[in-house]
Amino acid sequence: MIVELISVGTEILLGNIVNTNAAYLAEQCASLGLSCYHQSVVGDNEARLTETLALALSRSDIVILSGGLGPTGDDLTKEVTAKAFKRKLKEDLHTKERIQEYFDQIHSKKITENNWKQALVPEGAIVVDNYNGTAPGLILTGEIDGEEKTAILLPGPPGEIRPMFERDIYPYLSGRQPEGIYSYMVKICGIGESQVETTISDLIQKQENPTIAPYAKIGEVHLRLTARAEDEVAADALMQPVLTELYARFGEHIFTTKEEITLEETVVDLLWQEGMTVTTAESCTGGLLAGRIINVPGASDIYREGYITYADEAKEKLLGVRPETLSNVGAVSEDTAAEMARGAMEKAGADASVSVTGIAGPDGGTKEKPVGLVYIGCCVKHNLRVEEFHFTGNREKNRDYAVVRALTLLREELLKYKSGEET
Ligand code: ATP
């Protein structure tokens, strides 16, 4: 079933209001398993709304219009839609009573003649009561050019459209579309976007139900696996074989299949399972890494203290990095990253540590050590690993990439430690 959205209102076109209704409706339709291929915004203009609606009805089964149901002359949605379905407007007594009741409740508002315009409904329309305003919602179904089409008219104010959609429109649409949409978010770290896409190009090519859609994030690639099915169990039966295949291809690079789980949560969870504490020693990321870890509720069980050692003296003073290392190979080097990681672990008395030292830019780069060069060190118990990275973003992006890579490295080392323990 194809659904299309039309947002009516000149103020949306002018940018005076943000079209949050379209975002809300699109999300709701997606969760109902309805395909939405087009959305339009049109001003309060009869000719353009007529044209937009005709086009929408020619290519979609259901058109949802929001806004333009008010009492004033420029509110035209109902009139234009009635014409498209060749229906007359007639007074709906039930709506008239509700409008009267609404104004009786709000003594400060006086009913005006044009308010009764809202009691006019197209013949044969289903009237959907508005519990938060006067304009009722309307559902109009009929044949247009030999095909059955539906227009759903909803009021513009978000405080009216959302409760109305939840209460009446969602169940109506769900009755029209028995299948729902179910999805997994397969989150991958430690592999670049192009490699991920190449690895699954055959799966993407033959996808049908479920579908796989890749999204590149900073330092992560997410694959949204979506199935259309009549219930969750049926959807899961369709998705499990694909999930198994993805695990076979990406293994431990997959850190979760749940939308709401973050990389740092999986790292904190691993530390927690192992009963280990971690510390951080940061230069160019200046506390961002610690911030991500501490953002996870319950981080106090695994994180006690950390270090921001931006200057060379701070690296010496707080982490015991040797002055010879700094003068011989510099602060941005494998050796410094290693000494930072070891020093931090010792000073904090932690079981694991991560260090980051690099050149975030835009200044400070040289031919040998360009902007974006970052060394990340990681100690888990006595095992030390240092990796060199070359990021190509701006200062902010390079720092963000470094944080994700640091979390990824820590995760890999913790998994290695865990598997060593098990064998
Ligand atoms: P009313 O009966 O209140 O006049 P209406 O159905 O005629 O409602 P509009 O007049 O088009 O709706 O819009 C009323 C208000 O609702 C706008 O001023 C705006 O605050 C909000 N609104 C309308 N459309 C949208 C939208 N697409 N996204 C977010 N808010 C909207």
C-alpha cells in the first residue's frame, strides 16, 4: 500500500514553521509498513493544492493531508479534496454539536460565524473527532479514474494531529495494511563503509524481504535489516537467516543488533562482565573518550579516574612519559601512546587503559606527521597494543573518529582477553 503526504500551509513554505508533522507522519507510516515515496509541501493556494492532490492521488493509494482545515478563507484542504472526489460539502450535525461544546468549555473564546465552516464535511466522509480543537479529521474513500483512493485530512497543530493519529488514524491504517515493519540495526565497528558494502554486495543485490540498508556513521557502519510481515515472529523468521549470514561475514565486528545500544555501552558491559576497571589518557581528544564512557549509566563501577594530558609536561608529570621519548620521537608517536597507556593504568591502578595522542588540526601538521595522524594505545592487564591511524576530517571529526577507534580497540582487546580466559 502506497501512502503519500501533503503538508498544506504557506508558513511551511516560507520556513516560518518546521514541518514536524511530515516527519511524524512519515515515521508512523513506516512503522505501519506503508510505503511512502513522495512528500510535498504546498501553500494555501487552491490551484496549486488541486494540482498537487491530483498528482498524489494518481500515484498513491492513500494521501494524508495535514493543515488547512481551519475556519478562515485560506483554509482550503477540505474544499479541494471534496472536489477531487466529486463530493458536495454538507453540514455534519455531530461535528456542529462538538464545536458548540468546545466553545462552551472555553469561556474565553467566542464562537464566530466562520467556525461553522468546520462542521461542513464531504458527503460520505468518515468524521474523526478532534479532542483538542474544532477541526475534525476526515477520511474520504472513492473511485478516481477507476481506482479506489483514500484521502485522510488532519488538522495542522501538532497538539491536535498527533493524538488524533494515535487514537483513530493509526488503527484505521493498520486495518488497511495488515503487515507491519520489523527491523534490526546491525552495528559494525572496525571496518570501513566501502569494505562493508563490498562484503555484502551480493546480499544487497538480491534483497527483497528483508531489505538491507547501510548507513555510514563516524567510525561505525550500521545496516538496517527490515522485514515486512504480519507479526514479529514471522518477521524474525525472515530475518534470522540473513542475520546468521551477516555474523558469518563480519563476526565480532558486529557489536549489537539493537538500535538503542551504543558502542560505549557494549564496552562498559564487557568490562563489567569481566569485573575490570578502565582508565583513559587523552591528549588530542581532551576528555571526549572519558565523556563517552561516563555517559553510560553504571560507568562508576568500571571507571574511577582518567587523565587529560595535553601538554608534554602533563604527560611526564601525570603519566610518567619519559622526557627522552618525547624529545626523541615526539608526543605524537607510537612510543608516547604506549607510555601513556601503561602510565595511566599504573597511576589509576586500573585493569585496562586507553591512550590517545594525535594531531587533530587544522594546524600542527608536518610532512612526517600530518594532520589526522593519531596513535591509540590500549592495555588490558599486561597486553599492550598500539595502532596508528590517519583520519581525514576537520578538527572536530578527527577527534570524534579517534574516540570511536579507541573504543573499538578497547573492545577488541577485551574480547581477546575474554576468549583467552575461556580457552
Ligand atoms: P487550525 O484549525 O488551528 O487553523 P489547520 O488544520 O487549519 O488548523 P493550519 O492553519 O494549517 O492548520 O496550521 C495551524 C498551525 O499548526 C500552524 O500555525 C502551525 O503552528 C501548525 N502546523 C501546521 N502545519 C504544520 C506542520 N506541517 N508541521 C508542524 N506544525 C504545523
